[in-house]
Amino acid sequence: MAMNQKHMKKIRWLLLLTLAALPLFFLPSFFTNLKLEALLRKNTIENCLTFTYGGGRTLKCYNGNPDHPDSISYVFLPSFADMAQIGVETIADRVDFTGGAENGTITVHAGEPASCSFETGVPYRTSFRNSTGKEIGSETIIFLKSGKLPTMYVTTETGSMDKLDADKTYKEKGAFEFLDTEGNPVFTGDLRSISGRGNQTFTFEKKSYQINLKIPVDFMGMGTSDTWILLSNVYDPAYIRNRLTYEMALQAGMAGSPKSEYIDVYFNGAYAGMYQLCEKVEIGENRLEIANLEMQNRALNGEKLDYADTFILEDGKGKGTVLVKNPPDITGGYLIEHDYGEKYDEVTSGFRTDAGECFTLKNPSHASPEEISYIRGIMQEIEDAIQTEDGYHPVTGRHYTEYIDLESWADKYLVEEITRNNGGGSTSSYFYKPQDTISTKVYGGPVWDYDKGYGNAYGYNQNTRDLAFLTLHAVYTNWFYYLYGHEDFVEAVKKEYREKFADYLTEMAEGKADEYLLAISESAVLDRARFSHVYRSFGEDAPDYMAQAQEVKQFILERKAFLDEVWLEDAEICIVHFKDENGDGNRSIGVKKGECIQAFPSDEWETREFLGWKMEGTEEYLTLQTPITEELTVYATWKTDG
């Protein structure tokens, strides 16, 4: 009897232990379901599924509007992904993908990675089910695959882009892989650093970056270098403005102009968009091949120039770094950028001319007082000479053509004027000076930053039938207006246009543009799906890139028709000078005699009521219906209080 009681007691204990242990078997599934339901309620599907492709690379879904119940999730795959062998893993007990040509169902279970075949561009209804088979949520997923473009993978040291995207000055180490369109590795290596770049463009979600490699490489035949730019083209819904312009400068033989190619980019495994991989505008081998003063300064003064004392010239018109030693030859090379005041204030080395033109030094970026005084002196003498009626410097007696390389300055003007580049006379406007043993002259170029060209800016930037002399931007240079007043400069412009640009503009509009559009046709679909909300910020409902590109092509043809009349057929131009109410400033528009201005310049930040442009010496206002038959000066007039 005692034995039976003892046996029964053991059984009871076993039953109790079994009952206590049962929840442990079901709790993982229970909590997984709770987690899954919470994720689905938030529409964060990227945490529910993982896709594998290309020999083990993983990727999650992307949903740009998770709060919207009808939003679509995307899987962005590179050109080499095999759509017949896409691995799928899930935290759900079961996931069903329904769609495709056969409208069949692909089923994947938790803990059982599956290799599946999906179609691109097809909406799959994706059902998430629990252990009982009950649907606890659903999503629509579309698989998109790029084509024709190589792929770059960038992995940052932290595994995140958060700090990089928050601070343009922040740099981070990492690694990169570069694969061809078939997925074959071309280059792999370490990044010395990656950092953000751009001004207004850096405020957008899709940002541009600079990558510095530990070992120089030659991407796609563009020349070996350790510094490259990933250009987002976020301001250009057509994707082709920068590419067209860089190629135009290259065919014109403008030294240091950047080569570029389109690629797909992934940051830390996540699709980051279609980018334009570009050479950087800089002094160096395979770039602008002149003496590197910054490198010489560092060799003589140590690598810690970033922490050295700085100086401002006594007249306040120059600044730089106090160096212990100067190189033996400080006549070159200099890479000079025309900038506006805010950007000038941010840099270490630069100078201002007597007329208020701001120039920053990209190289040497740590310039000594002697170097600043030298290059500023030359640029000041250029300004003084071009402002005179005969082009001769009033003190030195030297003609302005003794200071500048006339051909390269004509080419620089042509690129800016053809494209009607909004920032052409303001920022990203480069000049360079080699050592005197190579040349005593200052050269125009290289070119950079044309996403706001070809009519892609407000107001009179969209005009095709006038000249603007690089005075489009609210902050501009008068130098090319003065240059255009000299007959020898105009003749150089006509010669360069006839020999290098006139025929090529037709090739750009009717050949090159379509060549680039064909190359990006598949990748652009992914980029637009990923960043449609960014492109909507331009005031349109995610403008179609092909329609935008057609506008670029039409702009080029209209621009060519007008410029042919001016520079090939010698049509007479009448200049209208736009002054502010105090008579200051000189935005200038050159119109073919007898034609009307297409649109007026404007200062959109003004809050006063604008009355119009009053013609000098009259009470009449210039209108868009007024034929221009002579040189005019007009003044901005505003409604005054009372």
C-alpha cells in the first residue's frame, strides 16, 4: 500500500512538471506571434522577412510610408540577382506569396529557409500566418531588379549611416566592394573614410558622399585615384544634366573635367539608390595634373596643418594658415573656386577682390600668407584689367589676355552659358594656375555641378533665347560680363563655339541623352520607387524622369538655335541691365535685337510687393511684351508703406 502511494506521488509530480513545462514549448511561438502582429500593425515588414541573393547577400524590404495601410513594400535587387533563386527567411510560422503570371502561391515556413522564384514588377500579396494557419497580417511586396549597371557596396565601421547623414563634417572608416553587372568582383578594399558632401543637396534624404580609398583604383576606366564622389543627382529628376555637361567639357578638352559613370549603391546592405560615380575636381594624377601645393606645404610643415594657427591679411581680404616654411616655387599650382560669402566664411584659405568677388582655395587648402598674397595679386590684376575699356591694366600696362588663357576661359563661359547654370557665376566655379615654368596664366575650369542647369531652376534661368553672362544667381560674378565687353574675348567665344560646341549640342540632344537614358532605364525604376517622396518635394507628383529628360533635350535644341544665331550668324545683341532700387547690382540679359525678354530675374525672398522694372529716365515699366531694340538699364521698384 505504501508503495502504491509513493508511486502515485511520483506520478502527480510528473504531471505537475509536465503541466508546468508545456507553456515553455508554446511561449516562443506565442511571443513570436505577438512580435509579428506588432510589427505588422506598424507596417514594419522589413523586420519580418529577409531575402538572400548573389551568393549569400541579404536584403530586407523597404517601405517608405509604413503608416499608410495601402503602402507597398519593395525588394531592390542589383543587376546580377537571379530572380529564380531568391532565398527567403521569416520569423512568422508561415508566409504565403500570391501573385505572378500563374497567380500561384509560394509558401515559406519559419526555420526553413527557402529558395524561391519571383517575377519583377509584380505585386505579391504576402500573407503572414500563425501556427494555426490564421492570417495575422498581409502586405503587398514588389520585387524590382536593376540592369546594365555595376554595383557598389559600402559597409561603414558602425554599420549605420546615421552619423554620416547628420553631419557633413563627420567621417567614418569602412570597406567597399565593386561588382560588374554579372556580379563578378572587380575591386574590394578598405575605405580610409566616407563623408557627406553638398550644400542644399545634403538636406535631402538621398545624399551625395565622398569616399577615400586606402589603395587607389581605376573604376570603369576613369583613371586610378583614391578619391571618388558618389553624386546623388537629387536636384535633377532627369538624372542626366551633370553627365551631359561633364562629357561636353571632356570633348571640349577642358583639363581636369570629371569623368563619370552610373552605378547602383548599397550602404550596409540596404539599397541606397542610383548614383553617378565621379572623379573629384582636384589636383592629382589622372585629374588636374599640375603641381600640388597643398602636398608640398604638408611635406615641409608636417601633417597637422588642420591645427596650425590661421591668419587674416591686414586689409581683411585674404586668409589662410601660418606656415613655418614655404615651397621654393609658390607660383603654382592653385585650384581656385569662386564662392559666395557664406561658403567663403567656412573655409580656411581664400581671398576677396576689390570688387567683392570671393574666391576659396581648394588647393592649397592651407595656404601661407605669401601664397595668398601671390594668387590674390594675380586675380586682382585680372579684375582690374578686364574692367577697363581697352583691357589693359591701368598700372602694369599688361593686357588681360596676358593674365588668362583665353581659350579655356571662353570654354568655361560657353559651358555655363549653354547650360544656363544657375550657380555658374556663384559657386562650384573653378579656375587654376600652374607653376610659372608651365604657364604664367590662369585657366578656366574644371567644370562641376550642373543639376540646376538646362532650365532646372526658377524664373529667367529657364530662358533659352538670351545671354546671361553668369549673372543668373542672386550672388554672381561680373567678370564674364566685363569680358564679354572685349571684342577679342567674344571672338574667342565664337571660335570655340563653332569648333567645339555647336555640332556637339545636336549630338547631346539627339544621341548622348538617349544613350544615358537607355543605360539607366531599369535602375531608374528602383531609384524612383525608393525616393519618389524626395522627388515630390520639387512640387510635382514624383515627376517622370523620361518626361524630364525630354525637357532637357528640348532645352538644348532651343538653346542651340539661339546661340547659333548669335555666335555663328552674328545676330545683334542688346543688353538689359537690371539694378536694384538703389542702382546697385548688375544682373544682365542679352537679347537678340527686336525680341522680348522671356522672363525677368527675381528675388523670391523679398516680402514687399514688387511693382516692376522701371526703365531708366522714364516712368514706364519694361514688360515681357516690350521689344528690346537698344541697351537698357532698368530699376526694381517696390510698393512703399502708405
